[in-house]
Amino acid sequence: MILKINTTIPDTVNVSLLKEGQVFLLKDILTPRAQSENLLLAIIDILAEAKISWSDLDGIQVVVRGGSFTSLRIGVLTANALAYAANLPLQAIGVDGEDLSKDNLKKFLNHKIAVPEYDGEPNIGQTKKKSKQVSN
């Protein structure tokens, strides 16, 4: 069984369990501006609903391309941490399921980590205008 994490859909957490390459169980949770708060809960819920534990998983897939800067970062970071903690293989994929592992996994000590592919620079906010100093 493979845990698949996709945070590239706007305001949504998409977590699924794959069995022999097919979707066995899917959770799509609407999470406007709250993906980080809901992703781990969705993963815990889907494992409980399937009545499986971490030791029953064969690996983790994570979508590493597309979506917003922050949502992509949340999904990839979570997948990296879980794969490391549970000592599970990690696979980087595109939105369409294309295997991107060859180019998107890097060695970190003895484990591999997925690297997000951002479509552009982060749009965190507008730059502040420099205010003129008034001298007395």
C-alpha cells in the first residue's frame, strides 16, 4: 500500500492510499488557507479508515510540481519527514502521476528527500515602500 500526498489543488488536501497502482481510498478535504493544519490529520484519518498502520505502508508518493509555493512546500516537507521517520521509500511524482524521482530525489545522509519544483517565485506580499525620513 502506498500513501500519496497531493497539496497542489487550491485550498485542498488530497491524500490517498494506492493498492497495486489503483486508488484504494481517497480523502479530499477542502482547507482554505489551512493545509498545514489538516494534512497530518487527513493522513491519520485515512490510515485509520483503512485499518492499517505505518508498518503496512510500502512507500510514500508526493506531488512535487504545480500548485502554490506554500501548498507545495507543505506537501513535500510532510512527505519527506514521514518517509524519514517511518523509514519508507519516497517517490516524487507530477500531478499526472509521472515519476519524477530520478531528477527530484536528492541524498540527505542515508535517506532520499523530494525536492519541490516551483512554477515561479513566492508571492508573499508587496514590497514596502521606503518612507522618507523627516529631520527636525
